[in-house]
Amino acid sequence: MTDQETPDTVGMPAPPTVPTVRPKRVSHRGRHVAPLASSNKIDEEVPEFEPFMLLPKGLPPLMEYLDVWDVDMIKQPHEVNKQKHHTNLYSNDYLIVRRAQEFQIKITFNRAYKPVEDKFAVEFVIGASPQYSKGTYIPVFPSKERKSIWRGQVLETSDNVVTIGIITAPDCIVGKYGLYIAVVTPYGIRRTRRDPKLDVYILFNPWSPADAVFLDDEEEREECVLNELGVIYHGAYDDVAERSWNYGQFEFGILDACLFIMDKGDMPLTNRGDPVKVSRKASAMVNSRDDEGVLVGNWSGDYMYGVPPTSWTGSVEILRDYSGSQGMPVGYAQCWVYAAVFNTFLRCLGIPSRVVTNFFSAHDNDGNLKMDIILDDKGRVDRSRTRDSIWNYHCWNECFMARPDLPDGFGGWQVVDATPQETSDGMYRCGPASVAAIKNGQVCYPFDAPFVFAEVNSDVVFYSRSMEGTLQPVKVNTKHVGRMVLTKAVLHDGRRDITDHYKFPEGSAEERLVLEKAEELGCQREKASLRPVDIDVEILAQEVQLGETFDLELQFTNHSAQQHVVDIYISGTVVYYTGVPSAEVVFQTPTVKLDPKQSKKEKLVVRSEAYLKKLLEVQGNLHFIATGKVKKTGQIITAMRLVTVHNPRLTVKVAGSPRVDEEMYVTVEFTNPFMFSLENVYVRVEGPGIMSIQTKQYRIIGPGSSITWTENFSPRRAGSTKMMASLDCAALRQAVGETR
């Protein structure tokens, strides 16, 4: 950087550049004189004195000129900066502020500051080889006469102490900056030494209208930025289960871990002020498929070399392990773990975000808005030819930001998804995709809108396959996929149904127009005209505890004035939550006779011994599908039902005086309800803000036996929180408990 680069830096040159190492990955998008700066590390020494001229006799005495004795960053949690910037909860000893909002520092000089005679600047640098033109070197002057991209002013002078107010640019780079005080003398510029204690973190600012992530709702901001406790929904749309999660975005080391993720992904510093680019890069880096990202996905059921996805209770341990190992991916994750860790990343950096669950989420590989189920000529499901999958549920994230790259009206909530399902521009990532664009069928806008649109709008199409191999559509279910979209309610643990954010009511005129718009933009649908069927069948749901024998009821309704006989195939399979079948546990083929206008119920007994061990092997649920053919008319009838099997729960109790720094106790209790032993059992417990994660192993828990584990802890801060526990072993996953 030289004085001639820009008039705003005259008399206040930037630190000199130093050689940088060649990046691991070489960009193919154009050429650069030097490698792009893609690390937040400040690892070069800035000269304490930069002479304006050759000084043959050495540095002259500078005693009569302004000298810096001390810099107070006003960085304590109770002080003005962290309080006004909503960063007082971070367990971090450095100053943490948000963009486009004034913060203060106090400089103590060797004498009283004289505005007319004395010239100084506060310099901010980020990364190696900082440059003014790249926004990685920013000098801030205390007077309006000398302008810079960040504004500064003297707020107060008292003896030798000067209080400076600084307002960063609303689009500045988010990250960790080094700070120097530079004083101009007739002979050159004298700087403070490199002092890591003066470093400052600058984050996105959803409280500032000037910032791209501005969210004009105080309660939403408190929930989607400041809340460490989450609720993640799973199960089935008509039997929703909940899982509490510690996002832990303010815990010690998490902010540095989030910055490390961007460094690990070689993200250019110049892109780190744009929430669109930051969220898109992070959606790739939270999974490890192609870039040594944070989490290794595992849906196999074999978790020998890592932690089972169902065992995690929070993001803190995952992110600390990843950054502490300098980027060794952590095992293991499934969709809700990816979404929860991604949520921690976004909230930690100041981007409003929330975890969303879509029930019956289509995984549509070819974007044709059809999930194909193939039936043979007798009406039975042909599993060897049925390849499309419908996830029982799928978790992703929404983050809030402006979208200046899209037309007006498509900013706001954006879908981002770190679960590695499909590649986008060559990497496993998804989004940000505008929720408003998805609802209105504008799937042409970036990023990955067609994929998300299909997840909530695909039709389930049943095809009858003839002996010659031809396929004939026999039934289209337009209501199954995207049955319900849930997220946590604002500032309490209730559910919030946001299905209407993604699509218009089923069968409405608006929905028809949206689907027509999506078809115009390349999404194909099944348009076959199917005649109404005379017979309906429905599988009635009920709540089932793991290990119970239960009745499954099928209700048939004959809408015609004729008697009908139906040959039915009822298949019950254990399925992963991704919709992939594991093992068939029930198969029956009753024949049902129906009189005109008659409704009739058929019962099927599902015995625990038929499904229990197969279910425990994959920790899935039971999926029942009834298909058949009406003998007289040849019409095909179908019905599907997911039965969620509820696991036993842990009991969590807290005792002691609920005061900061005073001893308390948490007790976790569990009774084995099965007729077999549980072996190599791991129990975890943690409390956000009050207790770090603790683990305990039990070699064996016999049938009907109980365990009781008590740990002491001292709350680190005041406020309402939860104590969460999980139990995990090869024979039992997803056993959890909590207490507030």
C-alpha cells in the first residue's frame, strides 16, 4: 500500500505487504497477480515506525510528539460496547461488535490531545497483505476532514484520554481484525506494537437497517440470533416428536471455530461481508463430502468410529473438535445434526436463522416433481423398480437476508441446506433459495430453487406395470409430500407451522398458477387424467411405544351402488427416516367384500417380536402401504401410513440452590424396559450456560434394571435454560430426556 493508492490514505500508509503462501486449491476463474487472501489469520509484523524520508543518522528523538500509552477496548460484558451490540453473552475476552453501529475505544496518550496539531488514526487490518482497495486495511480518522470508508469521531477528551467512536461500513468483512494506533510525526508514522489483546471481532448486524441481514422484529431477532436453545422436530406429521438442542453459539471457542470453517474452505476475505456468499460457502463446509468440512454423514447404522447422530445434544463439542483438530471431520451426522450445527454457525456470526422440518420431504433427483411408486400387474408394490424416496422428515435451515441479486420481494427468509443430497455447481451444498420464490414457483432464481420446490411440492404417482413393461399412471396423490413444515415458535417451546410460507393451500387457484409457472420454467408434472375410483382405503394411525404389540386398522369405503371385491396387499416395512426400506416385517393379502355404500374396517395385528429387533438395528419407523385391485373394475387403490415408534425416555432431575457459581446437582435415571440387555451404553448430559457436556459409560444394563447417575455443577450465568441428556447404544438410539 502506498500513499498514492487513494486520497483517503494520504499521510497514513497501510502496513507493507509480505509474501504469502500458495493456496492449496488453485482457482480456474481468471488470473490473479497474487493469491487471493483467504485466511483470517493476522500473522505478520507491522512496522512500528515508517519513515517519510531517508534518515541517515537514525531515528531522531520524538519525545515532544504524541505517543500512545494505553488502549482500552471497553470490552467487558457489562460495558457499553458489548451491551449495545448484543454481544455480552459471548464467552470471549475480546471486543465483539456488529457492523454499521458505533462502538467506542479509549486511547491514553502521553499528553493532552491537540486536535489542530496532532494527527492520528485507528488502523484495522484483517488477513495477510492487507490492502485498502480490498477492504482488508481500513484507517479510521477522528476528524470529518479526512474521510474513510469507516467513520470516526472524538466523543470525549479528559486529560490525556481520548474516547473515539467508530462506525464500520454496513458491508464490511466479517471476521477478526487487528488494531493499531498510528500517529503522524514530521519524520514518519509511529505505530503501536502488535497486541492480540486489541483484536476486535466484527459480525453481521440484524439490528441495523443498513446491514443486509436486518430483521425488523425484536422478538424474532432475540429468537433467531440470541437464543442458544433450540427444538428440532422429527417423527411424522401427525405424531410429531421433539428434540432439544444446545446451539451454544456464545460458548468459548465457537466464534473462532466458525471463522476457521471459512478459512478451511479457502473463502476469499473479500466475500465474507456478503451473507449470500457466506451462507452458501458454509452449506458446503458443514458437510465433509468434497471439502473436508465439519461433519461426516452416516446413515448405515454402524457408528463404531464416531458418535451416533442420535447421541448428540448440541453443537459445541462438534465445532470444538473440528477446529481443535485443525479441520479433521467429525463423525457422525444426519440431517438434523447438519441443520443444528449450521444454525450455530449462522447465529454466531449474526445471521438470523432457524431450523425447519419438512414432513414427507421428496428427494427428487430429476426435478420432475414426481415420486414414482411402481406396482405390478396385481397391484403389489414392485420394490425392485421403485427408486424414488420420500424422507419421513428432513431438516434444513432458513436464514434471513436481503437478496440484491434477485428482483424485489424475494429477500427475507432463504433456504440453506448442509445435508449432502445433490451437488450444486459441483459441490454438495444447497441454497440460499428464496422462500418467497419457492412459494410463487419462480424456480429460475438462484440458488437451487427447483430442488427445494420439489421437496415440498412433488406428487406421489402410482404406476401399474404391465407384463410387457409399460407403465400406466393409476393414482396421483398431490397432498402427501410437504404435508407440514414446522419450526420452533418465537421465544417459547411451542411449534410454529410455516407450511403457508412455502406453498398456497392445496387445490387453490393460487396453487394451480404456481405449478403452471414452475412447469413453464422446466419442472414437469404428471398430467394424466384419472377417473375417480369407487373404493377408498385409509390406514388409521395410532401411537405406538417401542416393544408394543398393536393393531393396525384399514378402513374401506365403497362409494358406488354396486357390490365390490378387493384383493389387498398390506406390506409393513422398517424404514430409515430417509424413506429407504430396511426389512419387511408384515405382509398379508386379505380379500375384502364391500356392499354398496358400505364402510368397513379390517384389523391387522402387528406383533412386537415381528418388528422389534429389526427396528432396533436401524432405529427407523414402520411404514405401511396398502395396495390392491378391484376385481370387477380393475381399478387400483392405495394408501400409505407412517407409524412412529416412540422410544423410552430418560428422567432428568436438578437439585440445589439455583444461583450463579453455587453447587447444584443433576441426576439422570433410566430403566431398561426390554427383555434383553443393553450393552456398552453411553449417557451424555449438558446444560447450555450452566454445565459443559459430561459423559458416562455403562457396560451392561440388564432387562428391567435401572441406572442413576448424578453429577455436580456450578451455573456460569443467570437465566432460564435446560438440562439435556441422551442415552445411546447399538440396541437403542434416540433415547433422550430433559428438564428446564
